[in-house]
Amino acid sequence: MNYKIDLGGWNGIFAVPTDVVDKYMRIASGASIKTLLYLLRYSGSVIDSAQVAQAISISEEDVRDAFIFWEQVGLLAKNEDVYIPSSPAVPVPAAPEKTYEAEITDEQARFTAVKTAALRSPHFSPVQIADTVKGNDEINFLFKTCEGLYGRPLKHTEQNALVTIVDEIGLPSEVTLMLVSYCFSIDRPTPAFMKNMAVEWMENDITTLLAAEEYINGLQEKFGAESIIRSVFGINNRALTQKEKDFAVLWVKEWGFNAEIIRMAYDINVNAKGKFTFPYISKILETWHQKGLHTVDAIRADQENRQTGNNVVSSFDTKEIDNIILDDYM
């Protein structure tokens, strides 16, 4: 006699890790959940992002974001081109006095979700946005002020960015307004840039008007220093390297030199070596800084005081600078 149990739709079952429900259901996006379920259903098969996107009616970008999310929260790990569980399927008992179940805190998981959300396509419907604005005077004021900055009604993507920053990322609306204003000041008021900056501000605890003002002032000083260096050296067709940016902050912000003095150091470098290098110029400026020479008149007076007859005695030894540069930068 043959026996058969027909479970109907339950005949085909696949396992879902309990952590998906216990830890991440609240913070994972719908696209992340759908992508994971599809992946688990077809585990062992090679599936590309286009196939997943078409099967569950989301964009390929959302599929990529979903994989990033599950990697970052520690559910999946990537081994070459294959995703595997990040921990053994059968848990290994831990010593009684030590447990690692709370390795990923709620705050870490929230920030992981926030980062992923900031990169996703807009997901608030016009009705949801309208209800949010209607029920929140602060967001309503934020929208109206931003419309003034843009000089037109906000686009749907811009509305989504503002709601995401305030409601999901968690930046206060008044700080968000400072962030948007700063983005306009550097000509980068795009939704993607604003959301990424909002995540950076939250991670660095820039959540008050005072903290935001101090941070923006620091950025403006940094970019101002970089602008001086670009102007003096004629660097307009490429981005500054990190070391060049560091030199810019050191010379302008920390040592207090202006463009004219940096140009003097540049001329001395080129006259001595036939070309300019940042480390060489830095050593010249460092010498002046250590001697307290921070104006053109002071530097020229120092040079005149060092004249002996018709010979000029330099305030620094070029060979010594070469040796220092070799030791410090090569």
C-alpha cells in the first residue's frame, strides 16, 4: 500500500533564519526582505540581479542594496562570487560566562539600515509625503524654505530625500535645513548627496545647530584652503590628492599663510629646482612659520637683513631641505 500526504502549497518549503524576523524585520526594507526570500528559495542556483529584479518587481539597484544590507548586518558573507551564511548553520555552544549574541546592537543595525535607505530610490508616495507635511509643522516649514532655495516647487525625489533625512535617518528638521543650505553653498543640492551627508552627520553626532555650525565652518575653511592651493598652482583639471589636501589645510588653516606667501615659496622652489613639489614648498613655509614670519613684509625684511654685501644668505639650506624631504616623504 502506498501512502502520500499532500500539503498543497506547503509541499515546497525553504528555511528562513530566525534572525530575519527577530532582529531585522523592523529595519529591513521591503525590497531587502523580498530579495532574501527569493535568494533562499533558489539557493544553490546562479541568479543575476536582473533576474531577481524582474521576478519580484523591484529595480536592480534595490537588489544590489539588499545584498549590501544583508552583508552589513552580518547575515550573509560573500566568498568570491557566492553568498554563504556568515555563521555556521548549527550554532556552537558558547562558554556560559561569555556570549556573543548581541554582537550587532540595535543602534548598529539601525545605522546599517539608514545607510542602505539613503542610497535607495525614493519610496514615499505623494500621499504619504502630503500627510507627513500636513501633520508636522517643522517639516512643512522645511519644505517651504527649501522651495525658496530651489526657486521652484520641490520635485518628488527632493521631497523624498527631505522626509528620509528627517524621518528615517533621524536628523532634526532645523539641522536638516542647515545641511541643505550648505549643500546649496557648494552647488551640490542633489537628493543623493544630501542623504549621504545626513548619514555622515548622524554618525558623527552632528545633530544640533551648534554642532552643525562648527562642522560647516570647518568644511568651509578646508575648502577655502584647497581653493587657494588650486589657484596658486593652477590645478583646475583634476582633484587634489589627499596629501595635497593635507598640505593645504596645514599651510592655510594651521600656519595661517595666504596665497601671496605660498606663491613666494612656490617661486623659491621653482628657482632652486626648476619644478615645484609640495614637500619642498612645505619645508620653506615651515621655516617661515617657525621664525614667526607670516606676512610678505616680514619675510622680505628677514631676507634683507640676511644680505651680506651683494650676496644673499638664505634663511634655509636647500640641501638640508632636500635631505629632510627624503627622510619625511620618500
